[in-house]
Amino acid sequence: MKEIKKIAFGTDHAALDIRENVKEYLKDLGYEVIDFGFCGCGSCDYPDYAFKVAEAVVSRKVYKGVLICGTGIGMSIAANKVKGAIAAVCWDEDTARLVAQHNGANIICLGSRTATISEVCHRIKIFLETLFEERHSQRIEKIRHIEEMQVG
Ligand code: RB5
């Protein structure tokens, strides 16, 4: 029986118009979507959702994470504060593939104000389906080492 992969999903208010459609798209692809919010109120703070999704990813409760805000940038900055998170903004199909293949990204960050819904969905699909290439491991280990050296 095929394993159903879980995806941690979070957005802020900027992605309100597209969030349900993106979730449906992921479900149609066969993923189980764990939705960590937007809270449903008028506006919210993207770090709250970035943190929840990143925590789920690094604790391996899910396969990978998807974060959407206005540009993807705030989400990536916040998510990357969580030890073990590699959250990358992707601005086209190539970067969606390369962050998985070369950078070992475990979270994709996208912008609802900088991409169409179809671009957002397609980038997520590519990111989720692309595997890490082990020949890049040494570089990721060096990033982990920098993380380990941080105080606190
Ligand atoms: C919210 O208006 C906006 O600042 C946020 O969605 C995001 O683009 C930040 O990086």
C-alpha cells in the first residue's frame, strides 16, 4: 500500500484567497495536508505559522512544509530560525527543483503577491516530488555545523 505523505501547511492573510485551493490541489496529488493556519482573523503575523510548520517538519511529524505569505520572504526568514529547518523562497520551477535537489530544503516558501495560483501549485508539486542529491551533503553538513555553533 502506498504511504500517504503528510505536508505541514501555513499561510498568513496575504494568501487567504488562494490557501484553500492550494490545499485542495495538494490533496488531489495524494498528500495529507496538516493545516497550521491562518487564524481566520483580519490580519495576522506570518512568524506564528512559519514557526508551527517548521517545528512539525524538523520533528519529522511531516514529510515537508509549505508556507505562503505575500512574497514568501518573511515566512522563510522566520522558519529558518528553527534549528533544522531549511526554508527556501522559490521564484520559478527551476528554483523549486534546485532547492530540493541541491540545498536539501524541507520547506518551500512562496508569495501570493508575486506568483499566480497555478505557478504556486506547480512549484510546490515540483518541490515535493524532487529528491535531495547526496553529492551535496557536505555543504548541508557545514550549514548544520554553523547552526550547532550558535549560542543558546
Ligand atoms: C503581509 O502584508 C506581508 O508583509 C507578508 O505576507 C509577507 O509578504 C512578508 O514577507
